[in-house]
Amino acid sequence: MINARDMALPAAGPVPPFVAPAFAEPVPAVIATPFRERLLLVILFIAVFASSVGFIEPSPHDALMGVLAVAGLIAGVRFHRILVVPFALLLLWNFFGMMALIRVGDQEMTIQYTATSIYLAIAAMVFALLFAQNTMARLTVMQRAYVLTAVIFGILGCLGYFHAFPGADVFTRDERAHGAFKDPNVFGPFQIWPILLCKK
């Protein structure tokens, strides 16, 4: 007759240590980040941090985009098939935008608008390529730089609004805080994403 003792599971013995096969390479205790990747992360941090300075043209952020693209190439950034559709849409948008210049090419504002659209498309492509691989490490660096610069220039904007020190009004315009931007309407939306990140 089967009793409870017969149904009991045998006691588990000690777990033998894991032995890697002879052909396996040794696993380092700490995986070091390659120098090229660290260089890319530093330039990414500086470029994003400089994005809150927009009172001069071209802005420091715009000037650093070329450096960031070169650093990405050095770090081995590759094209991914998942980016084909957004890249194609950006190309189509800017192609037809340039076609529209045929009728209004004599107007300076339209040329400036088209040039800005092309630049923003290129910048979007650069960031898309960067975040397509090693996503979390690079995204973390970008978030920290974005929050830090938003906090610093947000505080300066508040100090300027309240005229906390002589010359603080350089961070305001028409009694509205604008930080290091030229337009308060740009400064406000710039602060939204960092606020959402801080609320997480």
C-alpha cells in the first residue's frame, strides 16, 4: 500500500558548482565600456545639455550635432531596418518641401523654413541611429543631461522673473521667463519632458 512516505520527494542535495566548458572564453567580473562608447556618451551629454542655450544662432547644440554624428560613426553606430519607414517619411516631407520652393524661392522666410526642416530631419535621423542600439545607456545619459540643464536654466528663469539680482532680467522678456532661449514660448515646452521625468 502506498503511504505518504512513498509520495515524499527526495531531499535536494548540494548544487554542484557551474563549470564552464573548456572552449568557453573567461567572463570578466566587470564589463568595461569601450573608449569609443564612453566618448560618444560624453559628447551626447554635452550636446543635450547645450540644448537649453538658444539665444544665439547657430546654437551650441546645433554646432555639436555634427560632432555627435561623427562620434556615433566612430562608436560603430549602424543602420537598422526598423528605421527605414521613418527615414523615408522624412525624406519625402523634405523633398516636397524643396519642390515648393520653385514657386516661392525668392522669399527668404521660405528658404529659412525649408533649411530648418532639413536640419531637424537630419538631427532626428542622428538621434534615431544613436538610440537604435545600446538604447538604455544612451537614453539614461540623455535624460540626465536634459533634466540637469532644464533645472539650471529653469532656476535662472525664475530668478530673472523675480529680479533676484542685478542683470537677472536677461533671462526674461516682457515679464515672462525664457531662460537662455530667445522666446518664452520655447522655454515653456522645453521644461515639460524634464518635469515628467522627475515625476516618475
